[in-house]
Amino acid sequence: MPEDNRIQLNVRVEKDTAAKLDELTAYYQKHTKYGKVYKGDVITDIIEKSYEMMEKQVSMEKRYK
């Protein structure tokens, strides 16, 4: 992904949430064939998957209206 398509997000999260992100990142690293996995990659993957689920739910809601 080209650098000009990226922005930096600075957020504050609880220590427990940061620890969970560390654990998720380690899990992704262990279960991927590709090189180094970064926290930003994990967050991006989670957001993309959540967004897809949201779109499906919205689509289903529109069908039943």
C-alpha cells in the first residue's frame, strides 16, 4: 500500500486493550505465511472485516423494510 494512502491515528486505549492488541498481533504473526505483521495491519484487518459485517447487516435490514 503506497504511503500516501495512509494516515496516522493517535488514540488512547486502556492498557488491557493494548495488551489484547499485542496478543492479537502475535496470533496473526504466528498464523501467517507472510513477513512481519504490524499492529496497524491487524487493526486494518479487524476494521475491514467489521465493516463488511456491518454492510451485510444494513443490506439485510433494507430488504425487510
